[in-house]
Amino acid sequence: MNETRYYKVAGHVFSVTVDGNAADSQGGFFAKYMDNYEPFVIPGSACPGLDPGTRNQTFALSVHPFAAFDYTEEIRQEDEGQTIICGHRLAGESVFEFLLRDISTGTLICSNGYREARLLMGRAAQDLRLQKFALNNSLMVLYALATAGLGTALFHSAVVSYKGRGYMFLGKSGTGKSTHARLWLKHIEGSELMNDDNPVVRFFDDGNDGAPRAVVYGSPWSGKTPCYRNVQAPVGGIVLLSQAPYNKIVRLVGVQAYAALVTSISGKRWDKSVADGLHATENALAKHVPVWHLECLPDEAAAKLCSENVAGRG
């Protein structure tokens, strides 16, 4: 018997349906494999007319047992033992295969502009770690692509809240985003961690005073530090980090601000519809949100210098 649950992340509703024949689908599939999504669960009755695949949600994912099929590879991305192979099928479907240490954990097949997709679990689907890896990657990819044209961006970033606003820390892997966030938590009284790796940002043109606004949200995805909080805050500032033997911060504007954002936002850039949507969001953020570059040491002084400039802490 199939089972469906609904979720809302940054205002976007999506569903996950588990095929009754999928590996380990009985005995608490959602509690066992999707516990990090629990803070984002909504009842179907909360949004009248919700059904998998309907127009009332941003996308719908169904989970099925492993099945072999052919596709054409376009590009692959590798990072710390994790590989995503991107491709397509003749039917016009986009394909994403997720590998962890060269083990295929699952294959995502997307159609209808990323609004509908099915996940075929890998042969080792009974492995908790591999199954979670496949589900998380599938939902992150779907979310990033399905919302790209909706003023939404899934960031690779750590984010803290302070005095009612969210402050985001960007940078390449290993730059120290999580470390800098922890320094804020330790040394900037009143700061709290919203998400450690994958927050969502939405840009709106309907501010109460008529001014555009950006809001950052917690998500079910948070990297190595578990932090799955259903929280939100207006974006107070975005800080690009880089390691240095000193602490120095400068404000970025125009093209510099735009460039600082692009590499930290997830998306299929070679798909024009996705690229156009992300460009509009990135351009709006660069124009209306303060963006900074912090060259820093991993110390208390760096956190205080950053907070004093981006959050006005005296």
C-alpha cells in the first residue's frame, strides 16, 4: 500500500509517496529514513486539494524499488566521495544518479519541468545511510530546480539569526563557514544557528512598505551538523568568507556582490529555464541585500569584526 506525506519548506509544498513494494517501505519508512523532515510535515487537510502530482504543490516525488534502465550522461560532479551523474532520456526526462564511495544509492528521473519525479532506490537500499543519502540528494535537487523560477535559491551556507535577522556565511568547502557560525554562537550573545549547510532564501517584491525583501529559512538539509529547524528571518547580510592570516572585511557591490552569490547556489545552470530563474534571484539579492567579503582567522576577533559591520553590533 502506498503512503504519502506532505512537507512545506520556505512556503513551497511538496509530497513524497512511498511505493508499497519499495525496499523497507513498511514499518515506519518516514520515521526511519526521513526524520529530519519531521519539523516540515504538514497535514494534507492544511492545503485543500493536495494530491501527489497536482498543481497545488511545487513538486511530487515517488519512491520505488530498484530497476535498471539506460540514460545518456551529460556531466558528473564529484566532491569528497560523493558523485552526482546528470543525464537525460529520450523521453525528455532529466536523470540524476547519486553515488556514495562509488556505490549507486539511487536514480532520480524528473519530468514536467521538475514538478514530477520518481526515485529508484539503489541495489543496497536496505542500508540506512545509503537510503538517506539518495532521498536527501533527490529532494535537494528537485527542490532547487522546481523552485528556481519562483524567486527561491537553495544555498550552500551556514546561517545564524541575531536580533531578528539572518546572517549567512558563504565560501568554498573547508573555508570555515561552520566554524565562523560557531564563533558567533560563542561570542555574539543572542545569536542562534538556523542552519549549518543548506538554508533556503526567497526574494519577495511585496514588502509591507513596498520595498523588496529577502527571507532566509531553515531546511531539512544541514550537512554534517544536524540542525533541521523550521524557522525564518529577514536576511540582514551575506558574508563571503576566505581564510587569511588577518581579519579584514569589505562591502561588495554590483558585479562583485553578484559573483559572490553564484557559486554558493545550487542549480542546473545548463538548463536555460533554471539558469534564468536563478539569475533573477541572484541579481535581486545582489541589488537589495548587503554582501560582504571577510578575510579572516578562525578566532573571536573575526566574529566580532563581522558582527559589528554586518549587524551593527557596537
